[in-house]
Amino acid sequence: MHFLKPAVAALGFAICGAFPAVSQQADLDDLFDALRVAPAESAESIAEKIWAEWSKSGSPAMDLLLDRGRKMMEAGDIVLAVEHFSALIDHAPDFAEGYNARATALFQLNRYGESLDDIRSTLALNPRHFGALSGLGTLLEELGYEAEALKAWRAVRDLYPAQPSAKAAIDRLRVLVEGVEI
């Protein structure tokens, strides 16, 4: 775990807003504004619209690689999914969702360092990627970096307050990191 310390520290800085805004994501501003104030029952459909936009690379061939990789994950062939996502990243290195999908697959293979690298790439390309931030929170907590995980989950909450896992994760981690008020 010591080999991850510099990467975790760098991501902790990144969670606090060090990533520059990405202009191609500006068209999602209205959806993000709606997501921030949406009640739980409508927030999920807004989040799905955002995910749908994130899943569009602009190339049918790249979209096909993303879709095939996701289907391989659903089928349980995580290694083949990683290969599809890697090919996608090779051909579309500016497409954040390729990195995010591969980060998820790598996490499932317990390849945490590589997953962390892909999360970093996702967030560099798309700082509002609440899915990558959720994955980051999960990964950091798994590695025992509770304070950094709490920051990641709070960033998720700031973007998507009704996100189902965020409140529970924040409540759990807040007690571990900040203690209990007496």
C-alpha cells in the first residue's frame, strides 16, 4: 500500500478542485443544476441522462468498443472488458468514459494502482464525473485512506446530493475520520 501513497496524496489534492474545467462538458450545466436540487425520485433519471451524454464519444467505432467492454463486464469477463476499454483509450485518449470504465474493471480485478491511475485520468478530463468520484471513494476506503475517501464522497454529494451511496458513505467515514460529537 505504501507505493500508492504519492498517488493518493495527489488525488486528494485533485478532489479539492485542482482539475481545470473541461469546456466540452459545459453543455451539461443545466442537467447538473437540476441534479443538485432534484428529489431522490427524479435525480436518478437526471443522472442517467448525464451518463448517456458521457457515453457518447463522437465516434460510432469508439462507442462500440465502450459498449462491448460493458457487455463483457456484465458477462463476467473482466479481463476481456479491460482489453476493450484499453483499445478504446488507445484510439480515443480524450474520452473520459473509456478511462472510467476501465478503472471499474481494474478495481474488480483488484488492480488498485491501475484503477487509481484511470480514475485520475477520468477526473482530469471530466472533473464532474460523480461515478469516478464514487469509485475513488470506494477504492480509497478499501485501501484504508478514510480521510481521502470522505473528501471524494463529499465531492460526489456536492454534484449529486441524492446519490444513493453517498450519504451512507459520508456518515460512516465521518465517524471514522472526525469522530463522534459528545
